[in-house]
Amino acid sequence: MDNMRIMPILLLDEIVPYPKCNYTISIDDDEYVEAVKAAMGADSYLMLVNAKNYDMGITENNIFRIGTVAKIKNAMRGLDGGIKLSVNCIERAYIDSVQKSDDFTLCQVESMVEISNADDMKMSASVEVLKDLFAKYRGVVPMLQPALVNDVKKINDLGVLCDKLSDKLIHNFEDKRAVLEETDIYERALLTIGMLEKEIQRANVKNDIMLKAKENMEEAQKEYFLREELRAINEELGDKSGTGEEIKGYREKMKSLNMPEYAVEKLEKEFQRLQRASQGGAEGSVIRDYIDNVLSLPWGNMTEENHSLKRAEQILNKDHYGLEKVKERIVEYLAVRLKVDNPSAPILCLVGPPGVGKTSIAKSIARALGRKYVRMSLGGISDEAEIRGHRRTYLGAMPGRIINAIKQAGSSNPLILLDEIDKLGKDYKGDPASAFLEVLDGEQNVNFRDNYIEMPYDLSRCLFLCTANSLDTIPGPLRDRLEIVELSSYTSEEKYHIAAEYLVPKQLEANGLTKAQLKFRKDALEDMIESYTREAGVRTLERTIGKVCRKVVKQQLEGGDPVVVTKKNITDFLGKRIFKPETINASNEVGICKGLAWTTVGGTTLDVEVNILKGKGNFKITGNVGKVMEESYNAALSYIRANAEELGVDIDFENTDVHIHIPEGATPKDGPSAGITMATAMVSAMTKTPVRADIAMTGEISIRGKVMPIGGLKEKVLAAKRAGVKKVIIPVENAPDLEEIPEYGKANMEFVLASQMNDVLSNSLIK
């Protein structure tokens, strides 16, 4: 054959074509029939290929580029207009391009050269290994075609042997494709050997199953004869399937439910099918499962809601400290319920770091509203059928999680918590997030259809509550249906109240202790929060309290006295302190400025150090900083160089190196809020002017010296308060955010609202 040729292309669905193999192919599609006609009218050559999706047909992106050139041996037309084609495959080939003709598709193919990087010894040894594996395979699968056995005995060409064995013995489509696409003969042999080993294991497992099935056959036959005898008795009594009493019970249960007319009609059809089904047959079992699932749904059964705003507020305040925004939103919803009979239920999404109480507050909301509570964990779900249910045509089909949640609640108006909605997966089985577009839409979920139930079910009365750690991974259309309520990290003051009012009593009860046996002083709990746990929520704090409780339990069993835990003796229970307290600098220093940063576990202070050295005009930043902070550094440097005379900076930038460093280099740092801090530290170092030790700042800088707004101000200010900072410089545009900071966090602190770098420098540098 020529190296480059143009020939018609034929798409194969299940067959992976190998060289030196013959195939019989049935063709019904008009396009492929025309391709065969065109080939027979020329030189009878066809290009056989596979597609990633057969139904999409032949396109550049859909077909696999490597296929097999085949020569037509025989073609017979059937009565239905299709063609039964016999072909002889010749060689591997690569498709360079695809061109659509009037009735069929042509392709330009290039013959592929097979190579081998192995020596003759490895090649011959591989032939022997493959033949040994084939003999082993015959031992577990004896019913092989004699022609195949004879062919394998005669073949000594390693490449042909791999193709022949892969074609006849390997079942997996991807595995077969891998062998076809491997042009290195020795590598192809290694692939084939591994796949044959897998096929032998598969055959062994299958044989074991068949053996066990044969052992159980006798018992199954006995059961079958007994059931046939029972069926004969029922026929004599006038009930051919023996299900009369069973269906009567189903109808009585159906009458007790407030089912819509369409559901009653659907079940009546299922009752008729059940009556016609054979006694003990598989079909009857499937129908019974379906009827049981439908009748277990609480059709129209509503839980009576709490209509007392005062009681709802009391429950929410009793169960949770803080979280004012969430509580306010729930009370607003309840207030609307009192005015409107069936308002559109909001889809609240609580977003915040782990451990801040997103999941636990859902239980409190259910108690406050008087609704049943069901939690659905969505982390890692990637199958859409998990949400919408499986179609009844599948073996082992069952309803989706939404319908199961309704069944579990036993009420048509429960509170359903969709936990970790930001961690939904997505793969070839579908996109669960898309299924939630209907579930979480008040206009559509009135007629939610589960694939298994096959009937509309009203979800509009349900109150859906979602939780997420981040909004970034929630698709835009799904996020549009959610009302976002952000839960920020707890402050130290809030953590203390949560520990004293909730966590300590809970851990005392869990460890069998009383308040008389173990007491925690306020300074001990505060020390736990500051020195042993640095987190956004309170999970680690609860575990730390539990650790103290367990040690006290051990002491009590050994005859110890009641314990009072204080800041002085806390190291006896928890060991040395893990975190050092943040403090301001001891004195005013040149080139060191304290910044404020937001982290996932709350706010923290950050020192920025600058050194000015003789050099060649190099500028560098160290301390494991990210790209955003590098850009802030460059913007600050650009501002200083442009305004050097006004700032009093008198250095030769061409012969000076500027080194900026942020300590704790092992900790990654990034974010757009350190610009003014770096600029202040650089101006201080360049002018030899000290920076006030009791000041901290946060804000981004533009190259023109404008101070731009930042986020996370509450956490940053509380971090400054912990460190003993007296004055905090913030962007003027962040002034409204000060209202969200509790009064104890702002006490004895001065806030400077800066719009330009001049405001920052005049308040931070000591002239």
C-alpha cells in the first residue's frame, strides 16, 4: 500500500479492529452503506475507526485517530436494505484529516510503522509468555474456538500474536484500544500480558460464582416446586397470583393517605401488573418495592409549625451564641409565615469556615420552626441518579436522596439540610448540581419528578438549607438560587462564651463528670483559646476541653480530689503552649511596620521588615509571599520612586538594593491588603525614620498613592486588639465595616481613616 491514501471511513460501535483479523459487520446507517458502495466502486479499501461517542457520528474531535485499513472481501444486502460486510484488516493507520462528501465521509490516512526497542531474546520470550498465558486461559475457559487455538500455535510474530489475543480474549473497550494504539511491539506485548492476567483472574472469579450457584440450585429448585404448588392452590381458590389479600392491604393504606388523583391511578395500574405477575417472580418483587416506596411517602402530611416568634428566638438564642444575621433571617421568615399562608420558602446557604456551627444551627432552626429535620451529606456525590433517582428499568433501582429524605422525615414540609453543597462532584454519570437547579427552584419544585417514582411530588413546602465552606466551587446557576448568609470566624470573646455556656457542660456530661468535680476558670478557657487553639470555629477547642476532662476522669478513678483548671496549672493537662501571644514591638524601630492579615482561622498581625543596602538597583521580597503581594510591593515601590522628593527619600535607586522580608517564611502569605504596610516600612527604612510601635495598618496601595479598601476588617481589628495595638490605620472606604465590630473589640483603640499614603505616613512615622 502507498504511505498516504484517501479512502471512505466506516465507524464501528463495539468492535475494535486489529490488523490480520477478519470481521463480519452489519451496517444499517445510510451514510455507512454509501461509504461501502464507494469503496467497492474503487479499490475496496475502507478505514475502520472507533468513536468516543458513536451516536455523534464522524467528526474531527469525536473519532479516535488510530484505526485499521481493511479490504472488503464480500458484501451482501439484506431484506431491510442494510449490508452484511466481510472485511480483512490489513494494517494500522493514522487519520490525518476528515472530509465530508455528499453522502459519506472520506479520510486521508497514513500507514503506521511498527517498531520495537527490545532485542530478539525479549521478543521471543514474550511470545512464549503469551502462549503460556493463553494455555492458562484455556484451562479456566475451555470453550474456545478450535480455529483460534490452531492460529495461536502457528503464530510466532509477536505483534500479530498480541493483536490476535487482544481481539479474541480482552473484553474491555479501553484496554482493546490501548493495544491497538501501541506501535512499539514489545510495549504492546507487555500491555497484552497484563490484560490477559486480568482476564484470567476475571474468569476464575466467574467460575467460583458459577460453582456456588450450582450448589444453591438444588435449594432453589425445591423452593420453586413449593411455590408452584402454592400457585396451583391459589388458582383453585380463584386468585391466580395469590396476591389478592396483599393488594387489598395496599388499597387500605392508600385510602389513608392524602394522595392526588394521578398517584392513585398510577398505583391501580401497578396493582393490576402485580396481579398478573408470577408468584415469587422477579417482576413481582420489583413491583412490590415500587408500591412500598410510593406508599411510604407522606403525601400531603404536614407537620404543624410553631407560630410564636418569641419562642423561636428563645430556642435560637439558647442553642447558639452569636450568629445574629442567621437568627434574624429565620425570625423574619417566620414572621412572613404568620402573614402569608404559603410563602415561597427561601433557600438559605450558610457559608463559612469549618467548625463555626453551620450544620448544628440547622437543627436549631428546625426546632425553632417545629419542623422535622433531615440532613443530606453531599460531599463527593458525582452521580445525578443519587438526587433524581434511578429509572426502574435498572437492576437495583431506588429513589433519589430527596425522596428518601421526605420518607425519612415522614412529613411533606421538613427542613432538609444539604450539607457541603460546594463539594458536589461531576463525572460521566451526570452533574448533580444541575439536578439541584430544579430541587431548589420554588417555581419548579412544585412538580419535582423522581426517575424512580415517575410522578410529580410537591417540594414547595420543604425548607431547604445549604452549607458550604466556599462559594467558588458552586456553579453560577445554582448559586443564583441561593440566599447567601456568611458566617465569619468566631472572635476570642465569642469562643469564650461558647466554651463556657455550651462546650464545657457538653464535655462534662460526655465524660461522666459533674460541675463539682471539674471547673474551668475564665483565664484557663481564654488561655486555651489563645495558646492551644487557633481556628475559625470551635471544634479543636471542644476537643481540647475533652482532653482535660479525660485526664480528670483518670485522676478521679485513682482517688483524686476535685479539680479547678486555671491558667497556672493548665500546662499540667495540655502540655506546653503551642502558640505564642501576639504583641507589639518593644520600641519604635526603623524599617519595621506591623500589618494585619486575614486567615482561615481568624485575623493575625504580620511584621514587615525592610533593609536598604548598597548594590545594583535590585529589589526583592522574601517570606513565601504570593503573586498578589509581589504586585503590592511593586506598586508601593513605584509610588515611592515617583514621589521620592516629597517623601524625603534621598537614595540612589540605581546603586541601592531594597530587600523586603515578611517573617515566618514557612507560612505561605498572599492577599491584597499589605500594600500600605510595605510602603510605610520602605519609606521608614529609606528616610531612617522610626515607625510607631503601637500602630498597625491594613490597606492596598495604588501606584498613585491611593489607599484602597480591603476585606476581613473585623478579624483584623480583633487581632490588633489582642496584640495590644493602640492605633489602627484602615482605608476610608472601610469605615462602614467598623459597625460590624463588637464594642469590646474597639474599646481603647483609635482608628485612622486614610485615603492617601500621606495620611498613613503622617500617622505612623515619628518625625
